[in-house]
Amino acid sequence: MAKKMLQLVEKAKRTAKKEYPSRIVRLVDDPRYRSGLKILQQKLKEIAPAELPIEVISSKRGLESLMKWCWIKQQDSNDLPDLLQGWRKGFGEVLLKSLQSF
């Protein structure tokens, strides 16, 4: 196994820079992340019906998914977040408008 690892390292050293994979973009590294998340959480509290817990509409992960879709994935219609599908769509569209105006 160690021999195989060394072979892979040597092969990687010979790889041209233009063949490197694209850089991984992390949402939490975006300077807008913290304030954007706070805005979405506040807006969700405002628009959620009183009898429905906000966690049912969206978790923190769901809000992050919407942020990533909006900021990183260039709003790819083939990869919609859960907040823009099904019964959550109405809530997601309001949150998306808040995010886009941010």
C-alpha cells in the first residue's frame, strides 16, 4: 500500500497545472456567510406561520443549501435546493429574494 501511495505522489508531481482539478469553494469561507445566514434565519422567523416550527420549513443546512445555490452554483435550475421545491417553494422564494438583495 505504501508503494502505491508513493507512485500516486510521483504521478501527481508530473501532472501539469492546467490538469489540476478546480479549487473547492467552501460556503463558510465566503465573507457574506455569517450575515447572510442571520438574515435568512430572521426572515424565516418572520414568514413562518405561528403554528409551524421554523425547523420544519428549513434547518440551518437547508438555508446553507439555498445560499450555496445562489452564490456558488449560479442558480442552476437542474440542482434546486429543497427550499425551492414542493411545499417549501413559497418560503424559499421569499428567502431567496432576501438573499439576492443582500
